Amino acid sequence: MRIRSILTAFLAATASCSVEERRPAASDTSRPETNATSARPDTASPSTPKATTTNWTVTPDGIGAIRAGMRVDELSRVAGDVRAANASAECSYVHPSAAPHGVMIMLARGQVARVDVDSAGVMSDAGVAVGDSAARVTDAYAGRVTATPHKYVPGGQYLTVRPVPPADSTHRMVFETENGRVTRFRSGRVPEVEWVERCG
């Protein structure tokens, strides 16, 4: 009987050691629960600034968050530094620091009057950009385009696009063409959007 008790105690101790040897160490980095933390998607810390993007699409009344009628202080809040703006001038141009290359904003007496686009890469709300064909403009804005001869470019045209709401008679987009291609375009309020000489 005593031998059986000793044998039972010996087997129990051996089993305990065996289980202890199979248990992974606390520093074992191959454990699934340790990897679960490192496998989580990276998340930005509260102090990491989030990237912001602006949709610089041109519409009849502006571009991105810039709208005709905005004051200079409103313009700077949505488009960046415009410290060179002359808010008292009858007509002047600024390039907000956040705006894409080739985009200029016309100010008339301290308010946004129109947007001028002179470079490729910025598109209208129908996907038209500098370099596109005149036919692309008339197709994209079918039934809304009026063509008139260009004042300075032989064979060139002004393709003026009316907004969708027929009641809106105060905004336009105007595409200038030469040799059948868009060379620049603008949008904004009447009458400034129709000025050929810009501030001239």
C-alpha cells in the first residue's frame, strides 16, 4: 500500500514537470496573442495630423470650396494664404497657397469674382481640361454651349456654358479655344466671367 502511494506521488510529480516544460516562456514572441497586437492595422496617434485633400473641380460658381462672392478672409480659410490680396482694388488676381498650379482667383472689390485656369491638370465638373478638344466641350455640355468668335485668336472661339438650373443667370463657364483645342477656361459670376481682358 505504501509502495502504491509513493508510485502515485512520483507519477503526479513527473506529469506536472512535463506540463511545465511544454508551457511557453513569457518572452516567447511566437505566441499568437503576442503577434495579434503587431498584426493590427497601423492607426495614427492623436498627435499625427490627418492628410486633407481638396477637390479642385471647376463649377460655374467657382472651384473646390472657393465660391464667387466670397470675401478675402473666407477665401483664405478655404484656400490658404492670400496675403497679397488687394481687397480695395476694382480688380486684382491672387494665387491662394493651396490652389493648384495654373489657377488664379480674380477679386473684384474684395470679393471672389471668377476663377481662371491656364494649365492642364485641373478639370471642369464635366471632366474637361486645358488641351481637350472643342468638340469635347460641346459634347460634355450638350445643349448648354454658346460659341462666339475669339477676339484675338483667328479661328478661335469662346465656348460659354450655362449652368443646369435655367433660373441661374448669374454664373458661367467660358472655354477659350485655339486650333480646335482648349487653351484656358474660367468660371464665375457675370459680368466678370465674360471679361476678355481680365483686369485690363
